[in-house]
Amino acid sequence: MKSKFNLDFVKRLTLKQKAELVTGHHSWYTYEIKNKGIPKVEVSDGPSGLRKSISNQTEGINQSVQAICFPSSALTACSFDTRMLFKLGQQLGIASRVENVDVLLGPGINIKRSPLSGRNFEFFSEDPYLSGELGSAYVNGVQNKGVGVSVKHFAANNRENQRFSNSSNIDERALREIYLLGFEKVVKEANPATIMCSYNKINGTLNSQNPRLLTQILRNEWGYQGLVMSDWGAVDNKPASLNAGLDLEMPGKGEYSAQLVMNAIQNGTLSESKLDLAVLHVLKLVEKYHLDAKTISSYDKGTQHEFAKKAAEDSIVLLKNDHQTLPIHKDEKIAIIGKLAEKPRYQGSGSSHVNSYQVTTPLEAAKNSGYKIQYAAGYSLDRDQTDNHLVQQAINLAKTNDRVIVFAGFPESYESEGFDKTSMALPNVQNDLIKKLAQVNHNITVVLQNGSAVEMPWRNDVSAILETYLAGEAVGDATWDILTDKVNPSGKLAETFPIRLEDNPTYGTFDVSHREENYYEGIFVGYRYYDLKHMKVNYPFGHGLSYTTFDYSKLQINQDGNRVTVDFDIKNTGNVRGKDVAQIYVSNEASSIPLPEKELKAFTKVELQPGETKHLSIKLNRRSFAWYDVQLPGWRVDNGNYTIKVGRSSRDIQLEQSVHIHLGIKPSQKITENTYVSEILNRSDLKPAIKEAGIKSQLDSIGADAAVLANIPLRATNMINIKPEQMKKFIELANK
């Protein structure tokens, strides 16, 4: 059906109407113009659950409709399961459509650069490939139900302190390979309805006024056709934002914003054609996600709650399990210790906070399970101060029970949108309690509730560690199902857990300046850094244990045109059904540039019965072998040797094979006086020019001194008796 909203329609609107349409109305709506048949669009927070505000105000987090609180992205990323993320998106889309929400503000796909970033719980990973794959699945799921999304926060929004003005200073290669890659994948693979522009600057230019980011890269290079909206309050200069490619200011400043636009048109600082294009993007959003949207009248919150439980179970990570401590046995006497068992932290704070439908706590789940349970709080959540009475109660229980399960984590006051953390450490009272419990009982399991990586000074004192992150409203049942073997854990860490904060590459520079955040580490973020440095970590990227075991075998690699196919078998060699995530890493040995030791380029999650073997075939495309060449500029593949590695984590490689890849086009390198002799000797295509210029005998005579003499530029080849006129002739011939 032909769209009624086109440029001719836009041109018939008054200037005031156009100015209003690119300005948000109240906190959660676009403007409506009834006499033109233009309804308003409603947007809502909701990366991990719908937070539709009951009022028009952004404050009052609990003044929102009741909805399912799904696990945070920090946990769902650990599923490494795009099918599950697609289904999660569908659930969110259904809830949004029932509540007449047209655009859901999510997912957040920013990179976890530092474990101190206060909003890490809302983002997927330290790896851009994983973030892009999961983000694309989420977006496709939501939009499958006729609800648009707003992928955020574009771009390089990796800290919360001074987020409205801080400049993320990043070299171009790191910007492309790490901080833009996830967004590029989502744009190209999922066509999101909107992109949300972030508060910060990149290299000194405010993102909301950055034409290179919003127009040149996003639209001209990636081909994005949707709408670009601002984060709430991100617009500083509205005409400059429109000129840069930002379509919709949210929440807008009413008549003041509209008047700024009209003044800019009248004084010539903004062209009306730019304004018309922004209006057209708004109207296309209105048409597709409001006028043409399907109606869903109701949904079953109980069914969605069960999905939230399943999503958590598929994502929870078993970090440690010495001597098969877990699962729990029915005949054991169990001490559950920790206030977080009774009052769990299951969701993030800030704009992602959901008015939950039905919260199940770990303590409730344990007491209702028929196991022999005793409970002690052990600590308080509202202050980091030891209560000797609470500690002694916990110790007494630890002495008299077969095993202890300690619930520990960051209180809500420790991490939130709007500010960054200052430490990776749990509250002192929790760390001290775990140490004391381990002295009286050697069968200790620690269950973590946290938004990002945490230090573990007690790691060697406990038998098992379960990472649940912020597991959503079904945290209790999901956690207990894992602990008791009702569910076999299959989650894998989507971020590295360093031993201490000082090991992180951003240590000493993160959050130091109020004005600038300098990304000194470049592309070496997360496991790219730790693996390059061969640094010991608590738990590596991709790590996660199971109650069964898996064997990998029969690796075969074949190149066909622009694709490389990786074939191998996985067998469940244990006694219970389980899932494993096969992770495909690529090591580039062909390019003469700084490179990570390996990078994740594909993954797949597979479920196997005991003794079952499955054959997997995974295709890698040309981009899997590419790096961003700033000099071209563009993505470049070098022909040469690469090692394909199949592993269960970045540090647990099961199979590997070196292959010679022919996917690249060798860039023409201009020969100058500064070209080194070694480069000339390595290029067979230059042999005719060497001979014709009469310098072959001099180059052949290098011999035993090659290591030294080959490392000189042409301008210094008089050292090997090449005359200046011979050098100039060679350069002329070589560049023909």
C-alpha cells in the first residue's frame, strides 16, 4: 500500500507544524496534528521489561504499569543464544503492543569497557561481535510484534559520570572495530526503527551535533533509513542537531524548541530541506509503528513470568564447582546465609527499573522445595558495617549444617544509571563473612547477584560459585533450579572477571577527568587485553561450567569463495543432558599491525543428550578476517595465514587449525624514498623494476647482513652502493 506520508505531504505542512513534529511532546510522546491525520507515537523504557509510565513525568520510577521483569542484558548475554534473545524480544513486543507502546527504548549495546561503569548491567558484553549478534536478535524479536525499538546509546557511551558532556577520545580503528561494530551489525541485520543518540562527545564533538557519526557513518556508509532520536536531554543546540542528522529531540522543550527551529530556518542556519527530511523520518515511524501496527488486546503475565524464569536458567553461569560440590543433594542439611537470599537484587536501577509482576526469592524457593533449610541474614544491605549478632548466627548455622550457600552481591546503592562505581569489591561485611564461614565449613557455595564483574578475595576458600547477575523477577526459582540439578547450567561469561581492578586496562585513567575520557587501550578491551598480556584472570570471557562434560573433535576448515566453513563434532560425554556454547575465534597472523591474540567471530549453542554427538558447520564471511585500515579508509583483509580456534572460552581452546586465507585484495603500496628495502624484497611484483633500474646486484649482495641492511629506507641505499639516480629510476618504474 502506498504511503500517504511523503515529501509532498511534508511540504504542505506549516513551518510550525514541522518544527513541532521534530520535538518530543511531554516525556513519552511525539506531537500529534489531528487535522492532518498525524497521531502521536508513544515510547517507553524497557530493555529488560516494559516501564510504561503512568504519568507524563520521567520521575517516579514505580509510577509505571505492572510488567514482567526479565533478566538484565548482563545475564541474558551469557546465554550466547540468539534464539532466546529473539523470543525475549517477542515477549517485550507483545507487552508493549498491549499497553499501546509504539517504540521500546532498547536494547543497550554499549561496550563494557570498564567494570566500574555504573550501567554495565544494561549492556550485553565487552565484545562487539557478541553484542551485535544478540542485539540484532532482540531487535528482530520486538519488531516482529509490530513494535519499534531504539538501539542505544549511539555511540561510545561507556561511563556514567559527566555523561552529558564528557568526551570519549578514541582512535579511529578502535572506534570502528570495538565501539561502532555492534551498532553496525544491528543496523544492517535488524533495521531498527530508531537509533538513540547518546549524551557524550566523541573526540570533542557532541554526538547530538556530530554529522560524521549521524549522517556520514550511520546513513551514508551503513545505509540506515530509520529515525535518529536523542537520549533524554541530550540536545544542546537543536538546529545544529538537525543539521547533523538527528531527527527527533526527546523529550523536547515545547514551544521553545519549536521556535528555535523556526528561527533557524528564517535566519538561514538550517535549510528547510534538512527539516523536511527529519519530519519525513518521524512520519514514517508514525505510519509503520502506530497507524499500521497490529492490535494485541491482552497477554498472559504468568506465561511471560515462566519465560523470564527459563531465560534466567539458560543464562546463569556456574563459575566454579570443585569436587562436584553442586548440585545439592536432597538428604543434606543446608544453611542459606545472606540477606540477598531473602531480599534479592534482581534488576537494575534507573530507567530500566520495572514495576514487577511476581518476584520469587531464593529463600522462598528453597523453603518450598522440601529440602532441609535453615536461614540467617548474616549482614545488612543498608550499611557496610558488621553486625556481630548477625555474623554469629550465620557462623553457628555453618557449623551445624552439611553445606552453606551464601548469597552475596552489590546492593542497589552500589551501581545504577547516572553514576559510576569506584570499586569492584563487594561490601566489606560480605567479604569478611564469606571468609569466616569458610573457616568453619569447607562446603561453601557463593551465589552472586551483581550488575558487572566483581573481585573475589575468597575465591580459593569456597567450593562453588554461581553467577546470576540481575536475574529478573523469577530469580528465586531459577537460582534454586540450577543449584538442585533441575536445570543443568549452560551460561557463559560475556565479560572477563579480572582478579583485581588494577588489572583492567582502564585502571588509573577511567573517570579521572570530568571533561575527557581517553581510550588509551585502543582495541585492547576485555579479553583482547588480558589474552594479549597472558594475564591471569579469575574467569575468562566465555567461561562457564556444566554438570556434564563435552568433547570436541574432527575439525575441518574449507574456503569457498568469500566464505570459510568450519566443521567439527561435539559429544556429550557425561551422564546428563546439557548445553554447550561452541565459540569460534580467529587469530590473524597475516597482517603487520597490532592485533589481539584472537577475536570471537562466531558461536553456537547446542543441546545434547548423554552420549549424543552433533556435527556443526559454521560459516565465516570475509568480515570475520578484516581489520579497519585508517589509511584506506575501510575494512581490509590481508591474504595469508590465520588460525581458526574452536573453544569453550577464550582460554579453553579445544581445536585449532592454521589456514591460508585468500579473501583480500592486496592494497597498492606506493613506493617512496621512505619505503624500506625489506618491503621491496618481499614483493615479487617489483622484480622487473629492480632489474631494469640496475640495482639487482646491490640487493643480492646484502646476504648475511640482510637483518640490518634490509631495515633501511631507499633514501639511505647509498650504503649498499645504489646511486641516487638509480633509486629515483626504480621508484618511477615501481609506481607505474
